[in-house]
Amino acid sequence: MTLLTAVIGLVTIPLLVLPTTARRASIAITASLTLCVLIIDTFVFAQYRFHMNAVVVELVFSGDVVDFPLVTWLMSVVAVALLVAIEFWLITKLESKPAFMSKRLGRKFTYLTIIMALVCNGLHIWAAANAYQPISIVKQYLPLFQPATANSFMRKHGWLNEEAIAQQKSMALKGNSNLNYPLSPLTTHQVDKPVNIMFLVVDSWRFDTFNQDNAPNLWALAQQGESFENHVSTGNATRTGIFGMFYGLPGTYWHSFLANHKSPVFIDRLQQMDYQLGLFASAKLSSPEFDQTVFANVKNLRIRSEGNTSPERDINLTQDWKNWYDKRDPSKPVFSFLFYDAPHAYDFPEGYPHQYTPMLKNINYLELNNETDVKPFMNRYKTSVHFTDSLAKQVIDKLKETGDLKNTVLIITGDHAQELNDNKLNYWGHNSNFTPAQTKVPFIVVGPKVPKNIGQQWGDEFTSHEDIVPTLMSNYLGVDNKTDDYSTGVDIFAAVKDRPWVLVSSYSGYGIVSKDSILEVGATGQSHFMDTTNHLKEGSPNYQYVQQALEQISRFRK
């Protein structure tokens, strides 16, 4: 932290030539903005457990991580103005040469800083050589902290723990973008009467709000199909959740598929069968870059919906889909993708009649902490789910009106879940851990050829977003390949699988989730062994599961 401060000090040196007032004001503003970045980073890390960087800034301002209400922005502006005033006063006082400045503490502080830097980096050199995580893991908590390593030197002197290093490297995410996907070209047979397919996806949908009270219309529809009680998304964020849904693969492949602009074989097969594609999302399909991955081969892609708020955009996408559906060619099959956003923003139209009380009027993310009363927050969230369900009713009614409901396979689910401090560790939102609070979502399949009681047969066995594509390809799209050729999922309409673990991923790591534990692995292979409430768990992970997960992560790489 001292070195970071020194960098800011160097930046402000040219300001010393300015006149007194301008000099003080410029240095005060520079120092204040630097402190603001550090404070924002602290808030972000406290809630999401990752630091600010270019990608995170883009996600924040795109609304993919969190939408900030007006009250939060106003509080921030006032706080920054107050901070600048305090810094200006402090500079003025320091320039008046207070008594403590005569003690010449600078040299002693410099010596102390150098000694501590040497000790700190020496410890990290040893920890890196021995894969000793209690020390090496500290760097993830500090912004821009890159401690020294010297593994080549340590190996030369026989001080490197080769076995521990090899184990850590084996779990690291590989940067190779060369793909071997699918493993074999698809072999298909003709489908005489293709069914319509619809993905109705709700951003940030918690499993415990799929019920007759919070989502009455989707609940009623689900009674005509099958619900799966232990369904886990492929990610704790939109990017990896939607990726797994369309590719049937772990989200760890995201960067490779983005680099290659490689579309999923599922979409390729739909286009080959001349499906009409109705793709309607509330948020931008270019952030994350679904226009360069999932829908890379779709021409004239509708990037986003019109509106200033999530509810407005959700209303717009519903109306646009209905208009598009009225104009479709009834002689051709249809694939619809409707992606709602209101629960992600905890939002609904002003005056929406069905509201749960007591309820927060506005959400101020700066006030969230471990002591926050969750009930008013949850009631606002549940109201946003109920609003989304009311829009889903319009979609269901349109399918009934056209007589297409009986010939449409509906996949109803969420891209990921949304934690409201469920584990009492001050986690709010998503993309910060792999517990059920952020990864377990509703999953309903309704339509022709859905086996009766298949959801009950799966019981508490894991199902995953990875399973959607192989199930549809095998049962509706005439694909003859074994699912391993193009997916790491399974056909959930076939025999129930004994599945002791599932793979979940985030923007920069992955988790191996079992019934009683979570092995959380970072991009470089550093890991935490946790229980399902995100507390450290005694013992060691099942390395057989790890080996199986690594096979899935690498199967489609050259």
C-alpha cells in the first residue's frame, strides 16, 4: 500500500509548480480520486470477492454485475466532494509545518517499508515454491498486489516442492484457445415434424421464488411438464450460465470460444433445419459478447430492447416477441429465446399492483452489510419476480391462442441465482461464490415427448445447464452422435445418472460442487475447500472428482 501511495506521489510532483490554490486543489482532487478508487474496490471486493479492473468496470456500467440507483450515485457525489474538501484542508495544514513534521519520520518510515517489502516478498517466494496457500492466497485480497516468485531459482537449489506445484498447475485453467469442437462432425437423421423450442430465461432467478405465490403463471404451466429439484447453472454469472445453456459445456471454455467466434452446434443444427430464430433479450447481447459466441452466425441479431429500465425493456421484449411471432411463417419451426432482466435489477414498474411488504423503496448498495434486514430486500426481489411472471403469462397466452403450446418444448430457468446474504457472510448478488444461493435455479421442461415423472425420478440428483443441449439434440433435433462428441452434459430424458458432482464456473475460475462440499479453484490453480455455505471445510477434496472435472475442462481443446 505504501508503494501504491508512492506512485500517486510521483504523479503529483509536476503539480508543485502551480500557484498555491491551484496546487492544493489539484493535489487534493488527485488524492481524493485515488482514495475513491480504493474505497470502491473495497466495496466491490466485500460483496463480490474480486477487484476492480477494466472488465469489472465495463460490467458495472453495463448493469451485468449490479445496477446502481440514483440515491447511490447522489451519495457518492456528496462523499467525493466532502473528501476533496478534507484533502484540501489537510494539505493546507501540512504546508503550515505542524510540530510533528519536525521529527523527520520519513527516513525511518522508508527503512521500515524496505524491510517489510523484503520480508513479504521473501515469504511469497517460499510459499510459491511450496504451493503453500495460507500465504500465497493473501495476494487475492489486496488490489494490484503482485508479490515476487523465484521458482527457477528455488528448483536449482532443490527447494521446490515439485509434487505440490504439479498438483496446483493441474487444476489451473489453460489459456489455449485452439478448439476441437465438436470431436466428430454431427450425424443426423431427418425429423419429419420438428417441434417449436423456447428458452424462457429469467436473469438472477432464485430457486425459492419458483412457487405458486411468487410465480403463479409459470408454476401453473410447470404442472403440465416436469420440474427438476436440484438443478445447478453452469455459472454464477450471466456469461457462464448462458454459455452452458447453449453449448452444453462448462463456462471455462468461454474465452476460447470467444477468441474463435465459434457458435454452438445447437444453433448450427437449428439453422440447418431452417428454424426461425426469435432472439429477444432485455440487456445487451453484446455485453457479454453473445453476439460473437452463441449467436455468432445469426444475421441481423436484435442486440437489446428499448427502455430506460429493466422493466421497460422486459415489456418491450415481450411485445416485440409477440409481434414477431404473429409474423412468423407457420409452416416452419420456431426457436424463441426470451431473456428477462427485472429480478436482476430488483425492479418493476411504478405502481405495480402485486407487491410484497414491507419492501425497500430503493436499494443502496453502499449500506448493505451483514446486519442488513433481508426481508424488505427479499420482498422487493419477489415483487420483481412476480412482475416477470406476469409478462411470461402474455407469452404463454400467445402460444395457447395460436394453438402452438402443445407443439412447443419450453425450457424455463434462470441464468444463475441471486444471493441475499443467505450464508451470513455479506455476499449480495452473484459471481462471488458457488453456493446454491448463487447457482441453484428453477428448471422446468414442458412439451411433447417429455417423459412423465422424469423430474421425480431424478429426485435430488444434480441436473445442470450442460444437460439442456444434449437432451434437445437427442430427442428433438435428430442428432445421432453420442453426447460426448459435443457436450459434457447428459440426456436427462434417458436413464437417471449417478452424478455426485457438477462443474460451475465464474469469470475467472471454477467450482466442483458436490452434495456437501465445494472445491473452488482460481485461474492459476489455487483452491479453497469449502462446505455448501462457503465456510472452510476440514479434510481434502475428492481428487477423483477433480480428475473428472479436468477431463471435461480439456476435452474440446487441441
